[in-house]
Amino acid sequence: MDTSEAETTGESGDRRLLRGARSRLAVTERAVDIASTDGLDGLSFGRLADDLGVSKAGIQTLFRTKERLQLATVEAARAEFLDAVVRPAQDSPAGVARLRALVDRWMDYVVAPLFPGGCFWGANLPIFDSRTGPIRDELRRQRREWVEILATQFRAALAAGEIAPIDPDLAAFQVNALLTTVNQELRLDDENSVTMARRIIDGLLTPAA
């Protein structure tokens, strides 16, 4: 094989990789939307093929098994959540300002909502919390990651003397539980839950004397 043939083969391989990456992205984006309303158990190769107008075999080639599809969907949801909630909040100073930004972005995430069914983890953790296996493990890891993000900002607020003494891990647990409840109430058309949640969070962010 001469140099020109090798370059052509390489370019062809690159195009295949790009097509594969775009195809995976299209499938997982649709899968996240479905899983936010019907849960990860509601995913199937056939349903995704019908929704996207592609072959079932093509999607099976990309993911091989339903569990791999589900795990890819969980990771895709995390990536979208980070882009919508966590990364924009990093523009705010660490501590109270970033905590408020995280809460504001999270409220937008479920009020808009980013996913048709509201919070992706609110839809799927109740299904998998009593199961064993990699899907439960990943959902749990991501939930803990989010709670730790909150706890880190409570610690920063304490260190800066912005808030009264508080247990940062307990406060993060409370905020996460509160936001989970807000998501559920919004799905039941109770918009007052957002206002009430903000009042509770304001109480946790009471300035230091």
C-alpha cells in the first residue's frame, strides 16, 4: 500500500468513527428523553429505531446489549446535566454565590424542563435503588457526585465566613432532598414548590453574625 492509499484508508476510517459518534449521540439524546418519562426500562432498540427512523440492527451494532444502551443513556444524561447546571454555575464565586447559582440552574433544569419528564434521576433512582448491578451503581455514583458538589460549596461558604455554622454534608443532603421533592411536585403541577424551596434554602444560607 502506497502513501496515498494509506491516507485514503485513514480518512475513511476517521469518517466511520465520526459517523459512529454522531449516531451514538443521536440515539442517546433520544434515549435520555424517553428514560426521563418512562424510565430506563422503557428503552428498547426497536422503539429507538422507530423514533429515529433508522434500522434496529444499526442501533444494536452501536450498543450490543440493552444494558450498554442504558449505561450510555445514564452517562449522556449526566453530560447534559453538567452542561446545563454545573458548568454555568462555575462562573460564580465559590461559596454562597455558587450555591445560589447551582440552585437557580437546577430549578431551570426542572421547570423548563431540560428533559421531558423532569429530573432524569428523579425518574430512575426509584426504579433501580433496590436492584443490584452497574446501572444502579452508576446512578448512585452520579447522585453522590451532585451532593458532593453542593457540600463543597457549603464548605467554601463556611470557610469564607459567609454563613452561620452548619454541617455542610447535612446541608447538602437537605438541599438535594428538597430539590428532589420540587421535581416531584412540579410533575404534579404544583408550581408553588419552587417558591417554598427557595425560602427553605435561604434559611440554610443565613449570613454569619
